[in-house]
Amino acid sequence: MHALGAVQSQDYASAKWALAQRLGEATDADLDRDFNAGRILRTHVLRPTWHFVAPEDIRWLLALTGPRVNRLMANYNRLQELDEAVFARSNAALARALKGGAHLTRKELAGVLQDAGIATPQLRLSFLVMRAELDAVICSGPRRGNQFTYALLEERAPAARTLTREQGLAELVRRYFTSHGPAQPRDFAWWSGLTIADARAGLEMVGGALVSQVIAGQTHWLAADAKPARGAAAPVVHLLPNYDEYTVGYRDHDAILDRARVPISSVLAHVVTVDGQVRGRWRRSAAKGEAVVEVDLPESLSPAEEDALERAVARFGRFLGMPLRLLS
């Protein structure tokens, strides 16, 4: 996660699986423990959606991207009669209620705000809580059963770094193109919610850490020490979750998706990739009392690809801590 900068996580369960596939044999239970302990935080940052971030990175990321997200939310806030005065009162009320290590659910935060004289119909509450996250007042706390809680950011991440805007931009650009490259400035702008001008400014600041490469007539950027891709001896299959960085982290998907064979809408779902190419969808379900992974593939796999798919299903089963059967 540190290498990626941030990982989209509005679907908490799926985002844990996205992390686990990049962390060797990490399990669902491992990541729940890390989340509850505050080693992984979840907040609104980058585009106006939730992301997992490392606690040491949360402050400078919010300082860099929060103002941009707030500008994007301005019209929605006005429709809910939310202005800077209301946000100041709301942030102060939430900070008082959470001080001293309190962890409150969304419903409990609504009660705090109502007691402070701030109306909290559902959509308005969402914007009030999001603004408190973007203003670095609150972030995720440990889960209470299946419920999410919120905590004071200053208590949850006391060692969070602060950077100037220029330092933060250079750091995020370096991490993005190192972990997602080859990629274009427009990909960074889409992923981060910042501008293409920001991407270009960041590329100038990182110096020799990144290098450019022309691919299909377009200039892409990647880490200067990136190793050339080598073909694997056997097919490599991944069961990627919805909103995985491999699919959602780029402006377009022509490099990983043949639209004549697989619909473009597939990239927002759980996808099966074979040697980096999206080949179809998958889902976890129950059939006759057992847990199964169902795949929907427009074209048949080769025997070697079928074996690789079985291994991917087995890895998912180890992550969940239960046996899974492939159903195709």
C-alpha cells in the first residue's frame, strides 16, 4: 500500500483482497487485524471516494488532494445548504465527541451532530462526515463487529508526516508512476483527482527517478530502475476484485482489454486476468452448502490456463480461510 500511495476501498472486503494479492500470503483476518490496529487507515482522499492509506502518509495526502476534492464537492454541498460555517461547527462537534480515544459509528456521529443543532438527513450526513475526513479531523477507527467507526485523525495517526504541496506532489507522482507505470500524465490525473498540469509539474520535480518511454505513439512514464517484462514459463491468472488498482488506476483500458471479446464495463467488476489481459468476470457464491468461485469467460481457457485459474482460486481460499471450489 505504501508503494501504491493509496488503494481505492469503498468496497472494504474487496479492497482487502486487492491488498492481499500484493502481499504474498496475507489473509483476510491479517488485514482485519491491521485495520483495527490502525496500521491501515481508510478515508476519503484522491477522488471523492474511500481509499486505504498508510497512517504515516494520511496527512500529506489529504493536504495535497483534499482542497481539490472539496472544490469538486462544492455544488453538492450548496444543494445541501452546507457552507464553511456549518462545516466548522460540524468538525468541532465531531472532534469534541471523539477526543480521548472514542470510536463512534456513523449513526452515533449523526447523534453528535444533531445534539449540536446540525440536521443530518442521509445525504447531508455523508457530506458532513466526508468533509471532516478531508479536513484531517477524522479517519477510520477499529470496526465494531461489522460496523465501521471513526476516530480522531490526530490520535489514530500521531506520527503522520507533513509535506509542502510541492513535496507531496512529487512524492505522489513518483509513487504512482513507479507502481503503475508505464502510464501517462492523464492516467495520474484520473487516478489522483489532480490535474494534468499537476502531473507534469510533478514529473519535472522527480528528476531521474522516472524515465519516459514512447508506446504506441504516446509518451509514458515509469521507474528508471524498472525491469523489462519477461514472459512467464506458465500462464499467470489473477482473480482481481472490483475497483482494483490494475483496472481503475488508468484513464483507458486498451492495453488490458479487447473490447471485441470482453465488454468495457467488466473493468469495474471482479475480473479474471490471464497474463495481464482481462478475459472475463468472476464472483464468489454458495452452491449446495459449499463456497464456490463462479467464472464467466466468453472464450475457453487452455489446459495450462485452467490449471493457473485453479491455483488462483486456491489462493483466494487461503485468503478467506476456507476451501473454495471452481465452478465454470
